[in-house]
Amino acid sequence: MNIHPVRVLLIDDDEEDYILTRYIFDEFKDHQFRLDWLDNFDDGFRVLNENRHDIYLVDYRLGERTGLELLREAIKTGCAAPIILLTGQDDKEIDFQAMKAGAADYLVKSELTAPLLERAIRYSLKHARSLEEIQNSEAKFRSVIQSASDAILLVNEDGRITLWNKGAEAIFGYRESEVIGLPITSIMGAKYAQKALAVGVRFTLETVLTPFDGKIIETAGRRKDGSEFPLELSGSVWKSSEGIYYTAILRDITERRRAEARLVHEATHDSLTGLPNRAHFTTILQEAILCAKADETHQFAVLFLDLDRFKVINDGLGHVIGDKLLIAIAERLQSCLRPGDIVSRFGGDEFTLLLDNIKDSDTVTEVAERLQSKLAAPFKIDSFEVFTSASIGIIMSDASHDTPESFLRDADTAMYRAKEAGKARYEIFNRAMHVRNMNLLQIENDLRKSIERRDFRVFYQPIVNLETGENNEFEALIRWEHPELGFVSPTEFIPVAEETGLIIPIGEWVLEESVRQISEWQNLFPKRELSVSVNLSAKQLMHPNLIKQVGEIMKSSALPPECLKLEVTESTVMGNAETALEVLSELCALGVRLSTDDFGTGYSSLSYLHRFPFERLKIDRSFIGKLDSDAKSEEIVRTIVTLAENLHLEVVAEGIETEEQLRQLQSLGCQFGQGFLFSKPVAVAQAEKLLSKGLEFKMPELSFPIELNSIFEVAEVQ
Ligand code: C2E
Ligand code: MG
Ligand code: MG
């Protein structure tokens, strides 16, 4: 609503015409009009530019110039108010020119009447106001578009950019002047640009822009500098009289993608070491399993690694040092891997590794050895020098495992075997280790059937005189030839046999069999005074029938009783010392010899050594294994050897694996030894080969152990 009268300026060089116009104004029904008058072009132009009037009536004739020229110049200089051109007579050409130049109306003076002029003025004002409103609204939208941080653009039917806001400038790096007219493909990622080239512009519009309508799609954009980035695109299609247009709103989602990637990383990685976590490892393992299923030649291995002394370090030096150690270990583990291998922190001090695409198990054992030697070097953490080692269980891909869980369970089983075998070593899972995962009832059932079927074998491991190299003794070690699992180690099934009492028939059979075997060998090799050591477990020792049993076995064979040595562990004896003393004394009375097995792992009580009728002491292999690396072990072995000497006991070192250990034992004065250096426990046929060669083991200084290995074909089955 107007708050002031409508201000009209008449620019006409004829005063009479002004007077006439005034009369007409006076006739207006609505008296809200004020008429001003100027009589020349220059004043008119000046005042027009001052924008003091709401509407202008301009005569066509203005001295030398024309009203049409005035109209054009006024519009050019920004006059927004409507201008009505007046002429003396009707002239179609002027009418046309006036409309083209932007006149609000064109009136012939001679035809002017009050109602006509009043209506023309009202319509012109109304029209101008509408135009102004449109312009305002356009300016408003333009400002909204320009202030948006998203890129907003308009693309025409040819796929060319026709509008480009400040947001687009910031995101893509192009200024408006550089980009207007360019095809949309020039700001899209390579994938889209290539397809667009192949399929043409319509593709660009349909594929890049048409999915719009309401939808949001994620794609890639390309900046002026050529770099690509993730983009979220939404928009719409609209038709105008000028053709189809596509409005696109593009949002740079680099940051969002980064945050998402961070979240995914956090969910799949261990926060301390940055390694993949258990869940992620399981997923990767699942993929490897599927690959191996699809392609039989594809092999992989899973390694389960557990630190041997982490708890001691963590408790002793504190969690901060413990954490730093885990980080340092993670770094070392990673440095041992081939490209494509994965190491994860499975939890606590456990790490799992996936070695994918391997040729054979040698590649895997090489990695395991590399891991162990890397971890063996001390870690410098703050002011501490920390030593650690790891036990590793290995499982190779095979058809019988088809879930990540089964692989991890069995790699873990193999790792436990490595721990039991003295830590700081690796073990490859074999089916026999399955026993550990079977339930007790199943093992018991299988054992019973095997007793009937005689599925057991006795293997023999040479016990060597470390001074002379002579080998006249063997330790009898049982093996269970499980019909499905193959050879099962006694460490797996003896505890179950103990618990179920089945050790009694099994133990009796071992005694019988090894006594029979050694007598046979005595006949075969009469020059040798051969003897055999047989292990007795706690249940066997406490069994009321034992003495009778041993007595009968000895009676029915021609073996002199002193050729049978019975091995019992310290804990077996100490568990029930009084009865044990009685039984051992009776055995002694039968003439058989007694050894204390695994010495150093139990009570190691001096009085028991003294009280019991032992003739021999076997140093546990955990001390021998550490002889060359741990000064403490050497001291313990020295002490045991001295102690045995003072008590007039023979000493046997178990588990000699290296020549260095052998030399140390010799220099400590240890009389006997057994271990893989000489021979693993072997089957009868191989033991006979050893015996028939008639050779003694050559002791150091000579070409040893190379010669040994060439003399004896060591059986691979333990
Ligand atoms: P053990 O009586 O201490 O027997 C020695 C074990 O050490 C054997 O393991 C032998 O294979 C292993 N060994 C020997 N030299 C080396 C070496 O250089 N390095 C390593 N890493 N190991 C070596 P095996 O045969 O697995 O027997 C394990 C245990 O099972 C025996 O320990 C014994 O306690 C028990 N066992 C074996 N046979 C019988 C049996 O007939 N009756 C009873 N009751 N127990 C048995
Ligand atoms: Mg033994
Ligand atoms: Mg032993």
C-alpha cells in the first residue's frame, strides 16, 4: 500500500501538452497522483537517475533528441521505474521500438483520456512491482545459493555448466568464469568421465545427473588440480521454456569418509598395537578359507603365537612397560612378514598370523624361525632390557578344516604342545593332536578298543655313554597308532590312561613287550650288554599287582633283572612316599634298577634321593634345552651332577639337541645322555639298524654330529 501519492514526472518540451496532461490528471477519480514536469532531455535524464519518481511519462519529441533515446539510456543506467512513451501520432515502428527498449506502455497523446491514462499508469506500476518482486526473489535465491557451502550448479541439456556458486568454487577450485560452459564431466571422477566419453552426453545427464530426483548418490568429483575426492550428489531435473535443466547439489564428503574409515579402523584394529584385532583376523581368515576351497593349489598357514614370559614381565615391571613391550613386539612381528601376510593381536599376549599363498611348509617354518630369532634379541624399554620368547603353533590349510574357529583352535593346540615341549619353539599341528580336543570319554573308548586291537607300539631311544659314545641302552617310549589320527604322543593320552586306570593294562603290555624285545636283541647282539628303561606312572607304581607282574615278566624272559630299569618321576614318588618306598624297595629286591625321571621339575628333595633306592637320576630336558643360552641352567645342571656323584648315582641328561649342549655336559662330567642329537625314539626296525651297525656314537672333537646323521637314519615319527 502506498504511503505517499504516486509521483509522476512528465518530460515533454511542449508546455501546452503539460497543461493538457494536468487537466487529465485532475479528472482522475483517484487523487493520489502528483505530477511534476521537465521540459528537456538533459534535465529529464538527470532526474530520472535520481529515482525520485514512481513512473515517467516521456514524450517522443524532446528537441534534438527523442524520448526513445532517453528511455534506452535511463534503462541502461539502472532506472527501474516504469516509463510510458507518449507520441503525437500512432506509429507502429516507434511502438515496436519502445516495447523492445523496455517501455512500460506506448500512448498516443491525441487519444489520451483520463481513464485511459490512469489505467495505463496503474497497470504499469503493478507490472513494475511484480518485476521488482521477481528480481528480489531471484536475488534472495541467488544469495542463498552463493552462501551455501555445498556446490550448487545448473547444467543444461547439453551437459554444460550454466551456474556455479561460491561453494562449488571452494570445493572444485574453479572460478565461475573458468567453468561456465564446460561439460559436467570435467568436474567428475575418471570413472564417470570415461563412461561419458564412451556413451556420450546423454549418459552423463542420465547417469550422473538423472539419478537425482530426490535420491542421493555417492560418486567421485575431480578438482581443478586433477585430484579426485568422494562426492555426494543430489538434485533434480526441471523443464523450462528454454529446455531441460539439471540442478545439482554436490557435497565434498572427504571428511565424512575419513571419519567412517577411522571408525571402521577402530572396530577392526587393536588400539594398543594398531594391528588387526581378533574379529578382523577371523574375517580375513574366512576369506583365505574360501579362496583355498575355490582353488586347490591355494595354500595358507595360520600361526598362533603366545609369549612365554609376558605375565612375569607385566607383573614384575608394570603394565606401562608391558604395553610398550607389546607394541615393540608387534613391530618386530610385522618386520618378519612377507607382503600380503597378516599379523593380528588376538588378545593379551597372543598374536595370530596368516601366511597366505604359500608353496610348502618350509616357507612357514622359515617364517616361524625368523619370528623366534627376531623376538630373541633383547628389547630396550625405558631403562629396562627385556628378554622374551614365544611359543608358536602352526596349522597348514587342509580340507578337514573349514572354519576360522577350527583353524584357530588347532593352531592353539599346537602352540600348547610347543609350550609343553619346552617353550620358545614351534610345533606344526598334526591330526594326532586332536586328542586334546576330544572329550575324555571318546579317548577312553578309543583307548579301550586300541588295547584290544593292540594299536600300540614301543619306540626306542638310545641312551648314550657321553664319555665313550657307547650305546647299550634304550628308553622304551610308547606310541599309540590311532586308527584315524595316526601316531599319538604319550603326552596326549597317558594322562587319560592314568585317570581311567587303563594305564595298568597298557603299562603291563609295554613292560612285557620291551623286556621281550631287549632279550631278543641280546640274543641277536650277544656281545652287547643291552638294557632297557621303562617308564612307570603313579597308578602303576601304586598298583598292588605291580611286584607280581614285574616278577612274572622277568621270570618268563631270560633277561637278567639288572637289564631292566624302571623310571619314576619325583612327583610320582612324593605323592605317596611311604607306599612308594615299600614298592621301590621290593622292585629293588627283584634285582631291577630304578631311575628318577624328569629330575628338577618336582620337589627335588635331597632326602628322598637319599632314602629311595635309586641308582640313576635323569635331569629333565627343560634344563638341558637352556644350557647354551641360560647361565642359571648350567649352574643347576652342575649342581645336580655334583649331587649325583656324591650320592653315587648315575646321571642321564635328557633332551640333548645340540653339539654345544653335549660339550657342556661332558665338561660338567655328566655320564649319560639321550636326545635328538643322537637319535629320536625310533621303531624296532630302525633300532635294529643302529645296533647292527655296531658303531658307537662318536663324541666331539671328531666329525660330529654330521657323521651321526649319516650313520643313523633317524625316524621322522616320534
Ligand atoms: P620321558 O620319560 O621323560 O621321556 C622322554 C621324552 O623326551 C620322550 O617324549 C622323548 O621323545 C623326548 N625326548 C627325548 N630326547 C629329546 C630331545 O632331544 N628333544 C625333545 N624335544 N624331546 C626329547 P615322549 O616319547 O613323547 O614321551 C613323553 C613322556 O610320556 C615320557 O617322558 C614319559 O613320561 C611318558 N611315557 C612315554 N612312554 C610311556 C610308557 O610306556 N609308560 C608311561 N607310564 N609313561 C610313558
Ligand atoms: Mg622317561
Ligand atoms: Mg624324562
